[in-house]
Amino acid sequence: MLKGLGGLGDMAKMMKAATEMQGKLAEMQEDLARIVVVGEAGAGLVRARATAKGEVTGLDIDPSILVASEKEVVEDLILAAIHDAQLKAKARSEQEMSRLAEAMGIPPGMKLPF
């Protein structure tokens, strides 16, 4: 009597899997917001902290470089440290997404939706 409804069972399984994936992706986004990476410039004279989502959360500047005549150098070091932190955040985010994809059985190299 229900022979023709076999496809609906498959659809329900797909919907359940999609809902589970959505939950895991949301959880991953929360995790990425808690992971902190540190970018550096000038051999550590300037450090920028960022979440794995790329949000810069802090900046540490060695006071020895705070000389008015070196203003442009300090600005360049700050930008370089922020850029380094953002690159590390992106790499960490990709690493975490890859790990999640692997755990979910998604083939390597297939991008998750972010």
C-alpha cells in the first residue's frame, strides 16, 4: 500500500542530514569565534590577536618602537601584524572546516558553505 512512498523516506533522511549539518556548521562558527590566533611583525615588536573568524581583538606594541620619528614604521608594523593574524585566522578556519567536513564524510577539497 505504501510502495510508492519510498522516495519520501529518502527525502526525510536527506532533510535530517541537512539539519544536522546546519547544526554542526553553526557550532563550528561558535568555535571559530573562541579560537584565538596571534599575528606578529617586526620580530614580535607588534602582535595582533584575532579570532579564527578574522575579527581582530587586540594589539600589543612594544613601547621601544613608539618614537614620533618612526611613526610610519610603527603603522606599517601594525598593519603587517594584523594581516599576519588574519592570514593565520583564515588558515585555522580552513583547517577546522576541513576537519568537520572529514568527520561528516564530505570528500576532501569540497568546500563547506563559508
